[in-house]
Amino acid sequence: MKGKPTIYDIAKKLNITAATVSRALNNNPRISQATKELVLKTAKDMNYEPNKLALALKKGKSNNIGVVVPYINRNFFSSVIRGIEEELFPKGYNVIISQTHESAEREVDIINNLLNAQVEGIIISLAKFTKNTKHFEQVLKKNIPLIFFDRYQEMGGVSSVTIDDYQGSYDATIHLIEQGCDRIAHLTVDPTLSIYKHRLEGYQQALIDHSIPFREELVVKLKSDMEEGKRVAENLMALENPPNAIFSTSDYGALGAIKWLQTNGYKVPEDVCVVGFSNEPFTQFLDLSMSSVDQVPLEMGKMAAQVFLEQVNDGNNVKIEKKVVLSPSLIIRQSSTKK
Amino acid sequence: MKGKPTIYDIAKKLNITAATVSRALNNNPRISQATKELVLKTAKDMNYEPNKLALALKKGKSNNIGVVVPYINRNFFSSVIRGIEEELFPKGYNVIISQTHESAEREVDIINNLLNAQVEGIIISLAKFTKNTKHFEQVLKKNIPLIFFDRYQEMGGVSSVTIDDYQGSYDATIHLIEQGCDRIAHLTVDPTLSIYKHRLEGYQQALIDHSIPFREELVVKLKSDMEEGKRVAENLMALENPPNAIFSTSDYGALGAIKWLQTNGYKVPEDVCVVGFSNEPFTQFLDLSMSSVDQVPLEMGKMAAQVFLEQVNDGNNVKIEKKVVLSPSLIIRQSSTKK
């Protein structure tokens, strides 16, 4: 046998599958106690990765990874979770999910209760109102891998997986300019949050690159729902020089805008092109399908899980801080395609 | 002081709020250790409910309740979870969610891993392919409250919260008959599952009650997605005596049917009325809003949480089996309203 022994070497020696060895080492409840003990003993005899073995031998291993999101019922978050599960389930991990409903106070409770549940890692997208990272210090102190995705704050020793919001917004705005639009409104949710700040910057840069003057009155803040989109569209179209395109950082806002335009004598996309952000599933069910920026959530979830696995495999003595930035993907549909 | 002491009596004695007493007794991490000890000591001195006190004193109390669903990204399930959280969060409980993706094998793993995480209760809607309840025996053995919702199997000592699927289906069919429809197709997902069986029976009874002959060719099985709905609509409209109404137990199936009808020269609702089931959010976003049976998920979640709390409060010595059946609510929109 050359090099370090692997689970395949253990499997061969015991005449069982590598998957069974892996599960036994991960303390998977589907493996009998007798098999677990045999695998652990053999692994020890063969000097198989002592660090990992120590982990598996440790009492109280839960197999659970905590995933924390603002809401489970947003397509973006549920798809990220699917990606995480697709990576971690085959490795014997179970994913347990909690939602903060955007409450910082609830987020603190959740982190504490996940530690009570002895999770082996936490993958989290921060609540909108989370202003500090104090509640994560205990996680790091316990050497539990912590990974931020999408919404994050800078924190030493913590990895993150995000998308390039600037790029997504830049691409959408360029697409609208190429459709002949030169008065493009930008609907934002909260420009103090970094993701929305970057989207505003991408929009502005696209205008600059095509010598289109920036008009402050065309940047409007809204809550992410359909009624707000209607209200905002009405105000925008009442301007002296109304927009001929609306780029909304919220799909629900974009939907409301389309509904208002259509019921008030405007044609979409002929009079006003509309592009949303997030690629919610309903965007393709509409009679007039809606263009949107896809945030590659499945890929993001898989990447977050891979970063977690790297940290686990590197053991407790190494501090890793990895920043992964994925490229979003503009999906062009009827709402912004002039014939 | 008359009668048994309450948390208000403890709060008064210590000059703190009742909420703080409740949190301290529930081992909430937001309460300092010093306060917890003071509250526990005072409660003991006052002879406050010894059973509950014993629970709070017990080591390893996690505050976590496990909720298990097939998919988190179905509106029905995410709304049930919201209902559960609304009841349990104020009581100091944290909800951790897992999804089975309809796999019975994964469901077994999840239950074992939730036990690893020392959850204090499990509220679950069974995976489609779960055929036995063996994996729940360990839960009952540990005296952990177990509650089924929506999809369940009969099991001694286990409570359940469901909706009256028969009634929901009966009401939808009667509504279609009242719109003048006499050739009503019924799209079902899996008539071997009890919820779909009951829906088929409700449909059949409504026909009987209005002397409309049952035609087997009008009952069609489909997977719950849009493409299947299109395929099924095409087949149905090719019948010698095609339907003038489609009642689908899947909103996605109903959506596909509407899309196919509209692109093939049929008017909805004039030529064919359509009603779905589940009241998915997209049903109201469509240009032609879709009628659907609402499964009152928020109410179902709250009820499941209340049943859990009753079991916790009654302590370990009482076995409770409570069956709650809620009434669904038919939401009538454009797709089945003839002018």
C-alpha cells in the first residue's frame, strides 16, 4: 500500500463497501454498532487519518449541519438549501434548517440552540437586521466551521460564498440599453445593505459606459412585494419624463410594475421593458414571461457545502478563510424582448 | 396565595417579568445562569409544578423542536412551518426543519439525527414513500411527543392534524356543477395515498348528489407539474365527449391545463372551468387568477404546535392521542367564474 491509507483500503481489507466505511466513520445511525467498532479498529490499526478518527470517536457527534436563512419560502433560499443537501447527504450529514424571519434577536437564539443541538457546522445567510457578529464568537471558539452565504459581514476566520451582485445588475442594465431603452428606472430594496449597494453601482456603471445621464428620480426604494411595485410604477409613469424600462432588484416589485402598466394602457415590453432579480419560479408561469437575474442558488449551496467539507477535512488546527464569488446569470424572457 | 403557584407568583416574588420566569424555566439561552438558578430555586421553594421543573432542570434540554416535511419550497409546507413557529417561538422553543425529498430512507436518517440533536418534540408530514412507522418507535420510547400533520399513518399514541380532503374536493366539485358544468374531469396524483383517495371520493359523492354519471375516462393520474397538466388536457379534450370542467388535485397540473387550453383555442372559464388544489401563491399572480382549495396551512401549523404543547404540559405519564381535522376553504377566482 502506497501513501496514506484511504477508506477504500479499509473497505478492501474488511470486504465491505467504501460507502459503509465512510458511514461507519461518520457515526451514521444506519450502520450497526458492531460494524462501526470493526471499522474504527481497522482504521486505527492502519493509521487512517487520526484527526478524523478522533472526531468520529468523540462522543456527542450529531451528524447535523445547521443551515440558517431569513425565509425558507423564497426560491433562492430553498434552492441554496437543496444544493447544500445534495453535497452533504451522500457524506452522511443531515441538514437542519432554521429561519430568522429577518430578526437579529431570533438569529441569536437560533445560533445558541444549534449549539445546544451539537451541530458540526453552521451555514448561514444573515438576517437583514443583524448588525454585529458577536453571537458567532461562541461558534468559532468551539471550532465549529461557520460559512456565510449571500448576506454576510466581514469576520476573521469565516468563509463566505456570494454572487457578484454588481455584475448581475450591470448585465441586466446593459441588456435594457441594447433593447433601445435610455430612461431606465432602478427599484432597490435597501441600499444600505451591501448586496443592494452593489446592484445600484452595477446599474450606474452601465449607464456611465453608455453615456446615459444618471437621474436620481429614477432610483426608487420599495418593499419586495407586488403592491409596492404597482405604487412605484404609478409614480414613475407620472414623471414629466417617464422611464421606458424598469429594472427591479425584486421580482415581486417587477411583477407589480408589469400588472400596473398593463392595466393602465402601457404595453410591456413595447412601451416599457421590465427585468427582475432572483428568478423566482412564478416569473416563467406568467402569460408574459419575465426576464430576471438568476442568482445560481444551487451552485451557491454546493459551493458552501464544499467549503464546509474542506474545513472539516483540514481539522481543527487550521483556520481557513475562503471567499468565493459566483457569477449570476441573466435570463432574458418576453418582458424585455422587443420584437 | 390561592391554588397552585403560577409563573406570575414567582415573577412577583422576584420582581421580574413573567416572560423572564418562563424563559428561565425553559432554559432559554438569553437568560443569565444566575437568573435561571434564582428562578429555579424560588420555583422549587414555592412548589411550582414539580414535573415541569424537573424537565427544566434535566441536563441536555435543547429547546429544539424538529419539523420534518417532504419539501420546504411548497407553499403549503412553508406556511404550516410558519404557523408552528408562531406558536412555539414565544414559548422559548426553536424550530429546526428537515426535508425528506419524499425518500423514506432519508426520513429514517433524519429521525435518528434529530434524536442525536436531543429535540424535545417532532412534528412531521410523512414522505410519500414511507411505508411503515418503525423508525418512530424510538421516539415514543424516549417519551418525545410526536405529531403527524397532513400525511400520516395510524400509530398508537400519536396525534395528528389533517384537513378534510373529502370536504375540500366535494365543495370544489359542487361549485363547478353550480357553474353549469356537467362533464367534470378529476386530475389525481396518487389515489393509493389516503389524501388523494379522499379527494376522489369527495368528487364522486358530489356527482352522485347531483345525478351526474361518473365516467372513469375523466379521472386521470398525473405528476404534480405544469408539463403533465398540458399533456393531460390535450388527451382529455381529444375525447369524443370532452369535459367542460377540470378539477385538479395539483395547482401545477391545473396551471398546465389552463396554458394548453388557452393556446389551443379554448376559453377559460367559458368553455372549460378549472379549479386547482393547494392555493399556491402563483394562482393569484396569473393574468387569469385560478380558483383553488386552500388547505389552511397556517391554522394547521398552529394546531400541531398546540397539540405538542398540550403533550408537554401533561407530562410523561399520560399518553395522548388527539385527532384534529380542519376544514379546507374553497377560494373562487376567475378560472371557474362564468359571468
